[in-house]
Amino acid sequence: MGTTQLESVPEPKYWHLKTVLSEALDHDFAVGEILPNERELAARFGVARATLRQALEQLELEGRLQRRRGVGTTVAPPRVGVAVGSARHSWPGESADGWEAVDAAEALPTAAVLKLLTAGGGSAAFAADQPVHTVRRTRVTEGQVVAAELLYVPAASVPGLSAIDAPAGPARARAVLRELQRLALDGQDRSVELGSARADDAKELDRLPGAPVLLVTTRYFTAAGTAAVSVATYRADTCRLTFGDEGVEITETRVAS
């Protein structure tokens, strides 16, 4: 990056600097490369550090840069799409959906989980005193977790599940998913909302508690009613919402490791 004179530019200095930096990111830096420190960049462009910070913040908001604790400011990779409003319906875990099974546990549902499973009529086969399998999955891009999911599956939805074949861990989670995929999927619906990262989500996503996240809730239906509910938490700094012919799409940044 060469020094650029900004004195005669009519637009705000930080905005013009953002444009100059953006062009430099395209030509002079590789994905994942760490930028020079603020003092060096400010001196190189002849601007105050406050002006530089404004430009860097804008580039971070646009997904061009990422600030990582203990690493510094790095060049963000291109983004990939994660369909939310697709007309194609499929069970979680099918067709290499990009999620990795982490664990599964069985317990009676909390009030919040019960509400998810019974909303809008719920499942005709589900009762509050029946256990629910909670499957934990993560979505990993370039070696970093960008989303975490909790999939709630009533035991009644997967009656053929054997505790002997897969007692715990990722194998147990995959077993629940396999049994779920044996059902005839009638349809699904999704909702997207902005939220704040809970402590456990923040730790898994390498964010601070309270950081903005996108919450994607998906309900899966069979002829009997709601067979499963997924609550996926996406890092808001790696995703954006786009609208197309098939509905809403989340576009996810490939995070450099």
C-alpha cells in the first residue's frame, strides 16, 4: 500500500480512506493476512489514528476485515451462502449440510424447549413428560466455528434409536440424525431474528457474551406434527441476510484460521 494524499478530498477522510484500504485489500493482501498496526497505517496514509479507526470499523462492518482477540486485524475471506428460505426441504444432517455433530443428550424438556415443540399446534405425538434428545452441532469454516446449533428431537420421533449402538458423543448425535431421516418429511418453516450471544454460545463462537448473533429457528414437520426443532446461532459479523426468488438467505463469511 502506498501513501495517499487525502487533503483535497471533499468526502470525509475516513470514508475515502476506507475506499483506498478496500482497494489495497484486493491487490496487496492475502486472505487471512494480518494488517500492520494502527500506528504504522496512520503514518503511511498521513491521517490521525481516530480517522484510521473509523475506516477500519467500516470495513469490518462490511465484512472485509475481522478483528480477532490475540491475533489482530486480518483480511476476511469471501463469503459463502447458507440458504434459509430455500424451497427444498431436507432433514438436518442430509446432503453434506456443512454441520458437524458434537454431542447428544436426553432429558425432559425445559419450558422453553416445550414451547418450541408445541408452538402452532406442535406435535400430536409429543407429551410434556416425554424425554427429548438435544443434539449439538457446529458449523465450521476455515477451521473456525461460525455457528452453533441445538436440535431438539422428541424421543417419540426416533423410537428406533438404540442406546447400545451409540451411547454418547458425536456417534450418538449422528445416530439421532439417522433415525430422524427415516421419517417422511412433510415440510418445514424457518424464522430469523437478531439476538445476543449467551455465555455458552459466545464461548463456542469465540465472541464476547452479549455479542450480536442471528438466531435461525427451524421446525420440521411430519404427518404427526412437529418432529424436531432446530435453533442455530450464527455470528452476526460473519453473516448477512439477502433476499432472492427462493426467500431469505444467510451469507456467511469464510473465517480465516
